[in-house]
Amino acid sequence: MLKLIILLLAIPTGLLIRYLCQDELKSGRFWIYWLFIISVILGVAFALMRIWYVADTLFFIAIVSFISLIRR
């Protein structure tokens, strides 16, 4: 339950980053996209290896970067 609450906190974090860093997101859009892709791949890999704290961290990063990318 705590993991779910922490992962849901990634949504407002992504929105806050999007609001505060609009000009940096325009120039770094390519890198944020790759950060999302790599975080998802590594998160799944670590989840399959049952190293949950690393997988949860990577999924949090993936959610934050995804929210930052889709909000225009």
C-alpha cells in the first residue's frame, strides 16, 4: 500500500517539474524521453530479479519523466 502511495506521488512531482522547468524541458526533451525508456526497461528487469527497491525507484523516475513529457 505504501509503495502505491509513493508511486502516485510521482504524478504531482512530474506536474511540478513541468510547471517550473518549461524551458529546460523543451531543450532536453530527447534526453527525458530516453530517461523514460531506460527507466521502464531497467525497472522491469529489476522487478523480475525481485530487487524491489531499485525497481520502485526506476518506476518512480519513469512516471515523473512520462508526466513531464506528455503535459504540453
